Amino acid sequence: MLLHHGSNVAVEHPRILTTNRSLDFGAGFYTTSCFEQARRWATLQAQRRVSGNPTVSTYDLEDSALTDLAVLRFNEADGDWLDFVVANRKGIYSGPLYDLVIGPVANDRTMRVINDYMNGEIDKNTALVLLEPQRLTDQYCFRTADALSHLTYREVNCLD
């Protein structure tokens, strides 16, 4: 399976970086199977960092990763996904540790709903109803070195 990572630089050797931002699935190396999503991430990263150029690095994911690793997979933006994302964004997740987390990506359209839910402005059922019509792309969060060992660098696409 091909996965893509959007950044302001080429990433031939992925690493897990902790950031000062709380992310959907916690600290990790984030990829997606959707090239267009990676392109959007790359453009955003180049703008945020005011350096480099939008760049998409592409990797092969070994099939064995899904059986060899501790994997948490969310097939849709359901209540379990919402609870997991909120716990990670609040920095309070204390459940099992996974090597790889796969699921929908919270994008600009969904973040307003998630923020309203996190702030207590809407309840969980309302949040899920508002999230239902969203067509969310996927994200793969590699959370351990073991998980990263299942990725093989393939190519880079500089977008500028």
C-alpha cells in the first residue's frame, strides 16, 4: 500500500517527533493514502513554517504491518473515534499504547464540530450527526520505531 506524507521538506527517513500541538492520534509520524490530502498538508506546513517548499514523500507500507503491530483502526468517524481524538487533542489519553493508529482525519470542516464538542457547546450525539455527512480521508499515525520499520521510502514530489 502506498502512503504519503506532506511536509515542507522531503522526509526520506521518517521519525516520530513530539510537537507542542495536540494531534488527532497523538505524537507520531502521520501519513495518508490520499495524495491530495498529503498535498494539502504539505502546503499548510510550508506556510506555517515559512520555509521550504510543499513536498510529498511517498512510502510503501508492508502488508505485514497490519498483523505484526498493535493496530487501532477506526473505519468511520464514530463515537469511539471522537472520544479518542478528543482525548489526544486534550492530552489526556491514557488507554492502551498502539504502534499504528488508522482512521479518518479531522479536517478544517470537522475541527469546528470537534472543538464545539470539546468545549461543551454541543453534546456527543449532535457532534456525531454533524460529522456523519463529512467525506473524511484517512490518516495513518506511526507511533513507534517498530511501526516505522514497516515503511519503505519510495519517492518525493516537490510541488513548487
